[in-house]
Amino acid sequence: MRTTVTLEPEAQQIIADRMNAEKLSFKRALNDAILASAIRQVDYVYQTEPINGRLLVDITKANSVASHLEDIALLEKVSQL
């Protein structure tokens, strides 16, 4: 695919450095940089644990609890001004 690309100065310098160091064409250096960034993406796996016992807060109202805690923090911050 042929397209026009506008690079930020920092990106342009990275590509130019790679072109000079490895004697690559602009096309090859740009493609390699794009592919390298795509390969570095990591899928994260999270370990979960079962909740044993009773919940102390009704999680169906978690947003309400979070909002209330944010309000308290904001009031404390404002009262210190």
C-alpha cells in the first residue's frame, strides 16, 4: 500500500538513525519500526481469587460508594484552602 506519512521530528530521527546504522531504506526502517512496536504488545493474564465470606459492601452500589468517597476527599481538599 502506498501512502503519505507525516512523522514527528522525534520519530523521523529514530527512523533516520536506524537507516544509517543498518543501511536500510526508509520503507524498510519504517516497516520494521511499526512491526517491532506491534510485537512488543503483551497480553496480560490476571490471576483471580475467589471471594470467601460475606461482602461488606453491596457491590451493586459500588459507583455510589466511589462517588461518596470522592465527595468526601474533595470536601477535605477544599476545606484546607
